[in-house]
Amino acid sequence: MSVGIPEVAIITRTKDRVLLLDRCIRTVLAQTSSDWVHVIVNDGGNPEPVSHLAARYRDAYEGRLDIIHNDDSIGMEAASNTGVRSTDSRYIVILDDDDSWAPTFLEEMTQALRKETWEETRGIFCHTRIIYEEIRDDQVVETGRADFNQGISAIELLRLFAWNRFTPVCFLFERAALDEVGLFDESLPVIGDWEFNIRFLSKYEIAVYPKTLAFWHQRPRVQGIYGNSVHHGQDLHQLYRARLGNRWLRDSLRRGTTDFGELFAMSLMIEHDMAMRDRLELFALRLSQSLPYRFYRRLRALVPGRRQ
């Protein structure tokens, strides 16, 4: 572990989900790299259970944990920004309270980003596996798995406009890039990571590490505090995607320049030909929530052009 500034700041947003937060903490402590600080932003949740949970791991953290309790919820993106501002580091990664990593995630990802030779590369994401789960009698029970972005070897800005190819759990980036990119958009209640990824890729290159080291946990049949907005907030996701697209297009029309609005329009025009395979695979992923995993794999094998 380096003296002074840690190599990685891990930012975790949570609210009244200590059952999942416990797994998140164990994921961080299991990392083969030790040069990090973990910032848990308790966004308006009851502080006592979080503090009690953290106390169980105090010795294991060895001073590398910082907990911020917000009296009132300020939202996901604002909570991310609070965590980012509260510490210093070379790299940043957002690990939500319900997601997890392979033990070598930090070690391999930081090494891979340092070795990148393309001058404008300031971030990297790895392949991600979706883990479906349910909550039964205060226990997290896995019900299935699916690949998410294993077919991606390089990320293109136009394809990112079509739909988000990487989520916060798998994306590590240089803090210094925020000087150009900016922080997360606090006005967005959902899809803030997609908007941030677009801004980031419009400024800098993002590398792809072709190894599955990140796990995006989803609970399609669970609502309430343990649910996922990607499943139960679909209408909200569509609303804010439309609002962002309209904002970009209006800005383009007003300025008469090529910017996000024109790029967004281009992505919509070519989306059918460009992302048909991706759309079919996304459909298969969603359908897999109601199918046994063996049938999902058979369905997924039928996606045109997919590397087997």
C-alpha cells in the first residue's frame, strides 16, 4: 500500500440495504490489491445499522474505510459526487452496495489501464456477468446468470448512444479526467451512468479489458428497497433517455454545430442495422429472467453474428 494518496477510491452508495452492503464490504476486503480507500455514502438511510456493520470489519479495513451519512437522500449521482469529493486517489470506481467483483478486479484493472499505450485512454471497463437473485428469509439466493457485454472488444461512441454497454461496477477511470469530463449529473434520478459514460467517451478513449471480473446483481422479481431500477423503473429510464436526447437535439439546432444532439440523431438512424444483434441479445437477457438458464443459453446461441 502506498504512503499518502491511495491508488483507488471505491465509492459505494447505499440506503437501508445492509444485507447487500455486507456482501459489498466483503468483496472489497477480498481484493488482492490493498492500495485503496472505501467510501460508503449512506444516502439518507438509518445510520445505526451501517455503523454497526462497519464496526464488524474495522480491523480488516485497517483505516481504509470512510462512511458519510447524509441526513436526507440526495440521489444516486449526488451521492457519487459526495464520495468522489471526499477523498483523493489516482483512480475512481463506483461499486454499488448490491454488486460484486472477482478478487483480482482492482489489481488487474489498474495494471491494464497503466499499460495502455493509446495516449487518450483514461478509463477501462471489463466484461461483466449478470447475476439474478432473490431475497428469501433475509438470505440472498442466486437464481441464474447471464453474460452482459462479453462480445465487446472495443467501445464506439455511436454504439454507446444506442444503449449503455458498461455499468459502474466494471468501469475504472482516472480521477484527473474529471477536470475535462465533469462529475455525475445530479439532476438525473436514473441513467446517470449512461450520460456520464457518453461524456467521458466524448473526451477520452475507454479501453476494454476482455475478462469477466465484475458482477452486476439484479433482482427482477424483487420490489421495494431491494429492487433494481433497471427492472422496476423502466418508464423512468425511458423518460429520462428521451429528455436527454431532446436536450441534445435542441442544443444542436440552436447552435448549428455537430455535438451530442447530432451524434444522438445519427445513432437513432443507424441503430437498426448497427445494433440489431445487440438488441436481440438484450431481448434474450430480459427473457432469460423467466426461463431456466439452460434454455436461455440455447436462445442466446441463436443471436445472429454472436461469437460462441
